[in-house]
Amino acid sequence: MSCTLATGQLRALMQRIELGAIDYAILIVYFAFVLGIGWIVRRSVRNSDDFFLSGRSIPAWVAGLAFLSANLGAQEVIGMAASGAKYGIMTSHFYWIGAIPAMVFVGIFMMPFYYGSRARSVPEYLKLRFDEKTRGFNAATFAVMTVFSSGISMYALAKLLELVLGWSFHMSVLLSAVIVLCYVFLGGLTSAIYNEVLQFFLIVTGFLPLVLIGLRDAGGWAGLKAQLATVATNAGYAPGVWSESWRHLDAPGANPMGVEWFGMVMGLGFVLSFGYWCTDFLVVQRAMAANSMIAARRTPVLAAIPKMLFPALVILPGMIAIGMHVTRGGLLPATADGTPNYNLAIPALLAHYLPSGLLGLGLTALMASFMSGMAGNVTAFNTVWTYDIYQSYLRPGRSDRHYLRMGHAATVFGILASVAAAYATTRFNNIMDMLQLVFAFVNAPLFATFLLGMFWRRATGHGAFFGLLTGTVVAAIHHGLTLPRGTPAGLKGAFLGAVLHTYPSEMAQNFWTAIFAWTACFVATIGISLATRRTKSDADLQGLVYALTPRQPDDRLPWFKRPAMLGAIVLGLTLLLNLIFW
Amino acid sequence: MNLDVRLPIGLMFMAFGVLLTGYGLFSSDTIYQRSLGVNVNLWWGLVLVAFGIVMLALAGRRRRGQGTTE
């Protein structure tokens, strides 16, 4: 309901904008290149390994940018800007305490097992390390999640085009689905990765002018801080809450996120971010496609370098938008309950600042981000479906040709399912909160399983499977018994009837759901493992567990190619960013 | 892989840059009120052309076999 109201209001706001021929020209050039890459790359797809894993031939820097870009879907661009407006610079913790340390960790400590085991997917690693049922559980939940995320990307894109261009929702869904379908169908993962690199540069060059103009208009960082101080005091907080990332984390009531430092560091940093970046096949697949072990280990670490600067591109616009909205009035249209519609921060800024020409580039960048998110999910889905579900349970032992055909069919099916999911995505004001909820149920316990699997050889298949199940159930129970303040029982919590605890915000509830789920899985996996017999000997676990895998000597490489050295530099710079914006 | 990804990137940004620069030269000043009076199309177009040239140069260097495999 709130969406249709906001649509009407924004359309009134956006009527001043007319897309010119130049804007359409840029859009068409982009589409031509995207499809052209798929067309050229299709010749390199000869077997299923080429289609699903790019034949393990991608250089580290290309894989790294794709690693970054695959995650640049609706969640990143619309969600992060929305959170930037709603919570201010504290949103940067998703990067500076969340993504970056996790990316360094997966590159240095986990890639040796993912890449070294020659597993073709994350679920397949679970089968090699644990057993069939653990793989099945992970493959099934992951398949559902990717389709869901891809649907959200598509929904956000279609909604946006409806607002800005007046295109019909159905036509936008169809258009984006067909383009992504074409290039993934033709060139498989290679095509997706190449387009992700293209999209990375497009997103940077499309949004940077917006940020520069917006910041200049606000009077630089000092001017923006002054505006944000008004935002904060109007909302009843200390003046620095929107522009200082750590100072207001001593109590949940002191900031709009409703989180204190422990929930932030443990829930978002340790559990959710490590859970996502270290175990989500969508991103790990990009590193698995790298052309050597050392390139695979460098992939996430190289990706972390631009990643740590991304708050300037995706969170800062949200902060600029809310600053303008409050101090100059009415940039963001209101939702039905009277709060500003944060999801429209970026589109509203695009419409406000960019003239025809750059407007086309900015819109193309937005479309690129949605498509890369969608394609990332679709390529991960078709791989997990074909290798971990179809080949494992439905039709084992067929020819490679057969599975390649299945991969093509799964691409079509995955996109159709995402279209269905797109139509189901209209309930939450802030897409980010909803995604965090899904991640909390599925991903939070998963990281405990991987941590124990990779670093403790005694962890057994039964332990892993029932530990995961326990973690997911605990997540659901915790969510079902708690409620964010001021929301009705239902999807957002308390669906089990009773309310044992009320959190100040959805974000806080999600972080704590994750903490509970992770802890439950960790404890249950250890307990059950100790009570069950090991089914895999030390010899079976070679290359799968830290203590049983030979170290990778990298001291013959120059320092800037060593994963550990790069990781240390990245962490140092991230610490510096945390201190500057403390 | 036969295709160096820097080639399509370079070509695409050259195309964007030329389109924007050209439009910036011939569009009227009134549309730049919203961008604080700066002809952003012209300037950003030139930036994109420069970026495109750098990408094409890198791709070309590798094609001649002098670049690293990195």
C-alpha cells in the first residue's frame, strides 16, 4: 500500500525530469555492450566447467572486481543509501567492521580449502568435508535464497524505472529478465563475470559525479555534518549521531539503529558479515573461477580495497539526501505512515542534481547494479542446482553435455522463479532489513559450521547437519518471540504468539537473531560431534581442514602479490577509516 | 580466455565519453542550473574518454605480448 502512495508522490516530484535522446543513447550503448560480451564469450563455453566455473581461467583482478560487483545488487545501492539516510554513517559498519575483515579472512584462511579441494561449489565442499545431508540442506536453502535475492533486485529495478521513466512495472521486469537471461545463457559464468567488471566501473563513474555535486552543494563534509546535526537533533539524538560511526554505540537508545557496540561487532561484524562473505557461494564462486590458487586467495583481498571506499558511493548519497530533506525540505516523498521513503534517496538525488546526459549515465549505472546482482544470483543458482541438486540426487552419472544443457535450462528456470519472487517483494519499507532477516535465518548458523569444519577435524557430518538445523530453528524461534518496537506481530517478529523481548529496531533484532543462531549452531555442532563417530579419516580430510593441509608458500612472490601482506595493508587502512570517522 | 575484458570496457567508456562530451559542447547552459552551474557533461565526458584510453592502452600492451599475464 505504502508503495503505491509513494509512487504517486514521487512521480509528481520527478515530472520535471525528462529523459532526452542522449540518455537513451547511453542506455542503448550499455545494453549493446552487455549483450555483445555474452555473444563473444559464448564461443569459449565448451563444457560444464566452462559454463559454471569459467574453466578456472580468470585473472585475480577481474575475479576481484566481479567478487565485488556480484554483491552490488539492489541490497547494496538502494538498501545502503536507504540505511545511510535512516541511520547515518553508522551504516558504514556494514563495510568497515563487516565486509572488509570477512573478505580478508576468506582470502587468507578459507580459499585454500575452497580452491584447493577442487570443489565446484560451496555445498560440494560441505559434502567433501562432512556428508551428503549437510550438502543437501545447504544447497536447497541457498537455491531458495538466491532466487529470492534476484527477485528483490528485479523488483527494485522495475519499481525505479516505473518512477523515473514511467515504464510499466511488468515491462521493466521483462526487459531486465530477458537481458540477464541472454548474457548468462550465452556465456555462463565468464559472461557474468566480464559484465560484472564492466558494471563495477559503470557504477563508480555513474555515481561519483552525483556524490561530488551533492557534497559540494551541501558545503563539503563540514557543511553536510552541520545539516546532519539538524537531522539528529530533530530526531531527538545527540548532534553527531549521523556523522560519527562509533561514538554513539554505548547504548542502544543513543542511536537510530538501536544497537550497542556488542550487537554491532558480534552480530553484524562477526556473525552476519563473515557468514555472508565467507560462505555465500554467490561471491565465493567468483574466487573459485580464478586461474590459480594464489589468484583465488588474492581475489577477495583485492576486492576489499575498492570495497572499503564504497561507503562514499552508496552510503554518502543517503546521508546527503536526508540532510537536504530535513534542512531544505521535501526531497524525499513520504510513505503512508509519514516517515520519509528512504529507498528513494538515490533516485531522488539523481533527479535533483543530474542534467540530461549524466542522468542517463547515472540511471544506466543503477540498472547495471541491479543486473549484476541478478546475474550473480542466477549464475550461483544454476551451478548449485545442476551440480548439487540435479547431478547429486535427480540424474547422477550422465554425460557432461547433459549437465551443460541442464545449466542452460536452470538459467531459464532461475530467472522465471526470480520474476515470481519480484512480484512477492512489496512488504518492507527498507529492503536491507528484509535481506538481513533472511541471512540471519540461513547464513548466521552456517559460519559456525564452516569455522568448525575448517579448523577442527573432529567435527562430524551429523554434528554439522544437526548443528545447522539447530541454528536455523533457534533463529526462527528468537525471531518469533521478539519484536522491534512499534511494529505489529507477523513477518517482522512475534509470530509464535508471545513477545519475550522488544528491540529498539528491526536491525537490532536481526543482529541478535544472528548471534543466537550462530551460538546455538556452534555449541550444538561441538556437542553432537563429540557424541558421534568420525566417518572421515585424517587422510579423507586432507586439503579440507586447516591442520591437515600443507601451507601455501608465498614468500617467493613480490610483497604486493602476497595475500597475507595485502590483507594486513587492507586491515590497516580500514582501521584508519574507522578512526577518521570515529 | 581470448577476450581481454579491458577491451570492451575501454570501448564502452570511450563511447560514453564521446557522447557526453559532444552533448556537453552543444547543450544550452540552462540545463546545468541543477548541477550548480557546472557543465558536468563536458567535464565528466572528458574524464571517461581518458579512462577509456587508459583501458585500451592496457589491453593493447598485453595483446602485443609485453604486458604481464596478471
